[in-house]
Amino acid sequence: ALLHNELAGDEVLVVSNREPYIHVKTPEGVEVRRPASGLVTAVEAVMRACSGTWIAHGAGNADRDVVDAHGRVPVPPGHSSYTLRRVWLSKEEEQGYYYGFANEGMWPLCHIAHVRPIFRSSDWEQYVAVNRRFADAVVAEARTEDPVVLVQDYHFALLPRMVRERLPRATIITFWHIPWPNSESFGICPWRAEILEGMLGSTILGFHTPLHRRNFMDTVDRYLETRIEEEASTISYGGKLTQVQSYPISIAWPEAEAQTDSVPACRAAIRRELGLAPDHLLGIGVDRLDYTKGILERFQAVERMLERYPEMVGRFTFVQIAAPSRSSLDEYQNFEARVRSLVQRINVRFGSGGYLPIVLKAEHHEHEAVNRYYRAAEVCMVTSLHDGMNLVAKEFIAARDDERGALVLSQFTGAAMELHAALIINPYHIEQGAEALYRGLMMPAAEQAERMRSMRMLVRDFNVYRWAGRMLHDAARLRQRERVMSKI
Ligand code: F6P
């Protein structure tokens, strides 16, 4: 209802690199996969509620089997409520725009994980060209002159201006799903001015936290000639007004009936599958296999905990679900090798008989499978070295309708700004991680319930519809203000 009020019948177009559904041909027929992406988790819920068109890079190989007569795919499969329009990229485009500029350049530039960004002119050229291709797709898909265009993430920093030039009356809401660094760090990007100019084609520019909003304002102030109104949090550039705001992203709160298996059933089944005793203690981590997620530090904390509390050896297992990600890049291959060798070292050191302290499941898991682990575990560990929000933290909380379980959460996530009842740690401080893990495992039921209850209330109230609703509301106000100003 919130979204429908704000949209008042407007046409909605979403642009993201990652698509919400990947159709893949298998010997059994066409299989539908959901990618591991916080962005997709959040935006998909919004699109289900308000319909429209989602433009994304096609990643599967079964498009021909699923498109309609207009080249679009009705989704979600089975009960379609919006359409997916795929943009197909050549190998060179994908390499330069996605792997190169976005993931070897912008990703390490914006995350403080001490990985050096790589900027190549050839990647930049592809990034510009692909942003243009997606802007063309937006214009081609738009049925009205003033659609609401929701632009997602660092893959499309140039697209807002490109769309603005061709659809001047569009409402363009750009959301940056990753952190924004301080102005000095951002300044090393050779195309910093072009990126900022591109983003300022937006009506609304959203970040997860006030700190990242602040960093962006400072960056613009340092590298572009603009008029900044601090109080209103607006930037005026080339006659266009952009509102810059923080909008913490969230998840859709699950319906009560969405949980199919009870917590005791999940606990028992997962332990059985892993060959563990019914009272064996379990920790869970769920991430893409990415160097920003603090997976090495997390395993070191597990190791230190076993060292300090030897009674936990043989009694505790940490399950890490790690979805393969960007694996053609050297940095990701090296990272995976380091993760595997650390797991092996810890398992050799503390394992015996059939007992393994760390179980690494380095493959994609669908949400339902992940949910069973959330419900089966005593502790969930989110130890990102830097993260825009981190929706795993919020998903774990949503999964625990039994009000049990403890969340260990890195202070360098956007989620830590909201989830004060988690056990907040500095992931670089291994002893702190180890102590928090132990404390989570030993936490009395009443304390678990008290912490869970307060976090569950927060995530339920500040859900993803609020996130989108607030942006749409601010956009409507800004359009109104521009209309008034143009008459003066
Ligand atoms: O949230 C940040 C983000 O990079 C999204 O843009 C993306 O969909 C997700 O993480 C997963 O990464 P990728 O799409 O590169 O697999």
C-alpha cells in the first residue's frame, strides 16, 4: 500500500547488472536460479509489489525458451507480476565493464579492504559503452515521458545523466549499494569527475548510511563546481537538483506461513545431514566468496575460540556457505585458495575422526536451503571488513521466529548502525571475534530472546518497502519543489 500511494500509477523501470532470475538449460529442462545478491533480494521484493520492467544483464542460456513475443520474460516464474528485459553483452563488454572497471576498479575503490583498485582505459571505454547500451534500453522500454527509473549500484554511475538527457522529465532514483569512500580515496579514480557528473543526473541519490552520504557530498565538493545546500542535502549541478540521502536497505519481512519447517525440525535435519549429534553446537556464515566479507578473519576467530575453550573441540562446528563469485578474476582466485588452505589447516589442527571444526560449502545455495541453516544454528557470524549494509544479518534475524540464536556482527557494516542488540565486533581483532562467538554460543536463552526480539521488531518495521517508499516520497517532494521553482 505504501508503494502504491507513493507511485500513484507511475511507470517503474529498474536497471541493475544482476538479474533477479537466471534461466539455465539442463538435461531436465530449463532451471531457474536466484543469484546470491543482497541487491536482488531487496529490489525483487519491491518489484513484486509494484510491477513494471526490470532491465538487467542476461547471465543464463535459456532466454529463447522463456521470452514472450516482445522479447521480455514475465517473472517471477509461475506468478508473474513484472517483466524482465535482458541486455546481452559481448565477452569484451562483460570483461571491460563488469570484471574490469566495476569489479577490479570501483569495488576495491569503495571498500576499505586494502586491495588496490586497477583502472585501465580500455575497461573505462567498455564501462561508458555499456552504460550507454543500458540507457538505450531504458529509453526503448519507457512507455511514458516521465517514468520512475530505479538505477542500482556502481555498475551504472554514468547512466543517470545519459537517461536524463533523453528523458528530461524522468524521476531517476539511484541507489549505491556499496560504501562510498572519503574524498581523498575516491580521488585516485582517473575518471572521478565523469562518475560524479553521471550520478548527478539523478533526482535522488541514496546511500545506506549517513557516513557514506557525507563522504559523497565531500567528494562532490572537492572535485566539481556545484552548489551544495547542506540543510536540504541537495546538490545543484548544471541546472539540475539532486537530493542526497541515506536510506538503509532491508528485506521483505517473511509471512508467518513462509517458514515451512519448524526450528526443531531444521536443527535435527541439518545435524543429521552433517553427521553430528543432536546437541552439537553450530555456527553459520553465508557470503559470496569475496575478500570484503572477512571470511579469513572469521575462521581465525573460530580457531582462536577452539584454542581458548578446548571443551568446544568436537562440540562445535562452523558451516560456511560461500557462493562462488567473480571467479575469473585473479584477486578472487587467490582469495579462494587462501580460504581453502586456512580451512584445511584449522581442520587438520582441531579435527579428528569424522569431526571437522569448519565445513566449507563453496557452492551456490537457494534461499530456502540457506534459511534452514539460519534456523538450525546457535550463532550467525557476519564479519565483513567493509559492507554497505549486509542483508545476511537481517535475513538471519527474520528466520528466527523462535527468538533464539545470536548474531555476531562487524562494526564495519551498515547493519551495525541499526542492529545494536547484535554482538558487535571489529573483525580485524581476532580475539574479540573469538570471544563474541563463544559468548553467542553460551548466551542464556532469556538474553537471546531479548536481543532477538528487539532486532526482529526493527527489521520488521524498517523493511524493504519502507526503504523504497521513503525514496519515492522524497522524489515526489523534490519534483514538486522543482515545479514551483520553475514558475518563479
Ligand atoms: O550489493 C553489491 C553487489 O555488487 C551487487 O551489485 C551485486 O548484485 C551483488 O553485490 C553480488 O555481486 P555480483 O552481482 O557481482 O555477483
